[in-house]
Amino acid sequence: MVRGCAGVVTDGGFRDSPEIAALAIPAYHHRPSAPTNLTLHQALDINVPIGCGDVAVWPGDVMVGDKEGVIVIPAGIADDIAQEAVQMTAFEDFVTEMVVKEGRSILGLYPPTEQKSKDDFEQWMMTNAARYPL
């Protein structure tokens, strides 16, 4: 963290995973692991392309993780993906509110196959837009 690390992602395993989970940075791994064999696994380079979980990861790519997993967003499209993710989050919050708070059926709402759902979302966004800055 002192060196600027924002998190850790590996398609391998961590030993001491409970202690790593308690750190103040997010850490993602494939599974807990027995002690690493340091004669076979050593850091050899930094800021170079790698493969992680069968995905190419290039310097500058954006890693996004939550309790369900991690994705890699190529640096060149990260801003576009972020805007789309904010819009999708807003729509899913709208759907949750309609179903949970108002008892609305999900049919025609998710996905929004009825024009009324689209119109209702547009109206809802006018009231809630400040929660979803783009």
C-alpha cells in the first residue's frame, strides 16, 4: 500500500488468505493455497502484459472486482464501459424499487419490453439523476 498498490488479483492461490482478506485493500484469488514454492514462483517483471484467468491484462487496464469476481476492462474503452455501467446500475436500482417497494411485476419491466417501463424509468431518472453522475 505504501508503494501505491490498490489491490491484488491472481488466478493462483494465497496462503494466509484470512490475513490477506483483513488488509485494507481488495485481494482476489482463485482459492486458498498451500505455501508457495519460492524457487518456482518469483516476481520477474512489472508493468508488462500478462495472462490472468485466461484473459490478457495489459498495463493500464482497469480491474473491477466485487464479492462475485473480477473483470478486466481494456484501458481504451474503460470510460465508455463506466458510463454504461452507471446507466445499468441506475436501471437495476429502478427495477428493484418498482418490484420491492411498489410490488410491480417483472414482466415487461426487466428487460424493459413495454413502453410504459421505459417511460417510467425516464421519469424516475429525472428525479434520481443526481445519484448517478456520468
